[in-house]
Amino acid sequence: MARVMAIANQKGGVGKTTTSVNLGASLASLGKRVLLVDIDPQGNTTSGVGINKGDVPNCIYDVIMNEVEPHETIVTTDQDNLWIIPATIQLAGAEIELGPTIAREARLRHALADVRSEYDYILIDCPPSLGLLTINALTASDSVVIPVQCEYYALEGLTQLLSTIRYVQKYFNKSLEIQGVVLTMLDARTNLGIQVIEDVKKYFREKVYQTIIPRNVRLSEAPSHGKSILQYDAKSRGAEVYLDLAKEVIGL
Ligand code: ADP
Ligand code: MG
């Protein structure tokens, strides 16, 4: 049975998508069967694994809104063990269209129930908001991975995320856990990053992963080639750290 993990933080640009793609690819390269689920209307995870959004007949929108079987939306990537349910811009309407629907918070959970047994990990890349799409992801998940960027305002907004998690635990998904907090984009040349690491560790304690993702230019280049870091530059520091993170997630 897959462990379902939402990659969530309502702040944009903190490394959610980079972590979804590269943690997913790393887990896959360690032999795990991984399904990525893109629920950000921007579809960056989708293009990040080389899927042309114009070419997909069905996307996550159809799963959530039109009760299309998830099996009909799963696309293979060119990496072994890695599949994706893509997102297209069509999903932008879902946040509003979900409003009056039945079981609006649990649509994704019900859809993924049909495919859970076929994977080891399902990673859901969330949009930069705490709206119904993120609520759907949290309701569908066993746990949340929270990427936190090593910058001055790192902890700002996390109280809002944590209260959303508590709300989901209370009303929709009692067993939702925090899987871990991953510090991203550390700039080793500044002292600021070190301070942020200390603050985040004080707050989240043992939930903070040992692996810290540094700023690495190869990580920022890979998406424009539609490749994970493992395919784009397997020898880069970025590839090394995401593999380390995957091992931590597995518990190796
Ligand atoms: P989010 O999904 O939270 O909005 P992204 O993963 O898209 O964030 O990252 C925001 C930007 O930062 C992207 O352009 C991405 O390529 C870049 N980026 C993310 N992580 C790193 C990193 N470790 N080093 C360098 N650039 C990064
Ligand atoms: Mg993103």
C-alpha cells in the first residue's frame, strides 16, 4: 500500500515542485514505485518530468471534478518506476468549481484509493495556497512534507499551514502526520541560512531532515529540459542531496 505524502507550503517558490520531482525520481531510482500527482494548476511538476501539457487527454482536473478513473489519467515518464497524474491549466477553475460539490474535501482521497495498492509512494505537489486543492491533498495523504526555504521569513506563514493541518486532522483525516520538514535553497555563503536552520530546528525539532538542500544551479536548470536532476546531471550536488533525502524518507 502506497504511503501518500503531500508536499505542501502555501508560500510560492520554496521548493515544493523541485522536491516533488526530485524526491520522487530519487525514490524511483532506489527501486520504489512512485506516482506523482500534480494538483498545482501551473503544472510545473508535469512539465518537470517531460510531459507536454498539450498532449494529455485527461488530467487531475478530470479525476477531481469529472469522476474520471485515475487509471485513465496516469502517464508514464521516461524514468523507470516513475508515473504521474498530470495537471493542466484547466485545474485553475477547480478551486471555485469544487465549492458547491458533494464531498469536496475528499475527492482526491476517494480517487487515489483505487490506485494506492499499485505504488510504494504517492507524492502530491500542492499549489501555493491553502484552498480546496491543498485541503484535498491533505485529506488524501498519510503525511505532509513541508519544504522551508532558508531565508529570512522562513517561519512566517507556517502557523497558518499548521492550523490548516490541524483543521484537516479534526474534520477529515485524523491520522494525518507531519512526515518531515526539508530545508531548501541554503546559500552556504551567508550566515543567515545557519540562523534559519537553527530557528526551524527549534520549532520542528526531530521532524527536520538531516539532509539540507543547498542552492544548486543544476537543480534550477533541470526543469527546462523536462528532466529530474538524476537524468539531467546525476553527478551534481543536487542529485546527491535528493538521493540522501529519499534514503531518509525510506528510513535507510
Ligand atoms: P514551489 O513549487 O514551492 O513554488 P519551486 O520548486 O518551483 O518552488 O522552486 C522555485 C524556483 O527555485 C524554481 O525556479 C526552481 O527551479 C528553483 N529552485 C528550487 N530549489 C532550488 C535549489 N535547491 N537550488 C537552486 N534553485 C532551486
Ligand atoms: Mg510548485
